[in-house]
Amino acid sequence: MSGAALRALLPLLLLAGCSMFGGPKPVQPAWQSLAFAAAPDANANSALAVDVVLVKDKAVLDTLSALTASRYFASRDDLLRTYPDALTLLSVEITPGQLIRIERKRFGAERAWAALAFANYATPGEHRIRVALDGNACLLQLNAQEFVVSDNRTGSAR
């Protein structure tokens, strides 16, 4: 085989090698800090249930990604019974104006394909967001009728 033919075939061999070794793998959250901060007017001045879900099965990720927060909370116990090894939950209840910090060791050596956060607001809406696993600090800011995630990645200029 000529050198040009080998160079043309090399990218295909590399792709085949990646799939041969399983491709991407679940990862451990890099969070050194995970925090929840509720605005003084969060959820019409009412306590708010929030779950951060580590999803350890790709098929379950598709299922959860399609749920609104209200559907998730209504089916949470059933999801845990159906997929006991596919999900790890961190559940908090936060009151308006409160700040909750979670220690890194809470998730231990868990590995996941993704992390999703669900906030059980009284108002209609999806109230679901994906949380980056590679940020070293993550803040879920719970506002009046919606929430946002801020993450700080190592080496990022923010």
C-alpha cells in the first residue's frame, strides 16, 4: 500500500479505534462548589424544591430531558424505582433569600453522562436546565419565576 493510501486510511482507522474502545465515557462532576441561591421573591415567596439529578444512563437522559419540572416531581419516585442504578439525586428545599452550599463529597465518586436540575416552581414552565459537569463551581440562582445556572470552568476568562 502506498504512503498516500495509508494517509487517506488513517483517519478511518482512528475513528474505528475510538468506537472500539467505547468512545465517550461518563465523568465525575468537577464541582468543587455547588450552591443554590434563592432570590427574596423566589417562587412567590414560597419554599421551592430543587433536585440536581446525575444521570448515569444515556437512555434515561433522553427520558428526563423531555420532562418538565412538574412532570418530573410527579413521577420522581416511580423513576427512582424504575431506574435505581441510573440516577443519583441531590434534593434540597430552599426558602426565599436562602443560600445553600453543598460539599463536593456529596456526590463522591459518582460518574454521569449529564446533570439536570429541576425546580418545582408554582408557575407553569419547563423549569429544567442542564448543568455542566466540567465546571469547578456551579451556582443555581433561583429567581422569582425561573432559574439559571452559572458555572465557572477552570481556565475560563469570566
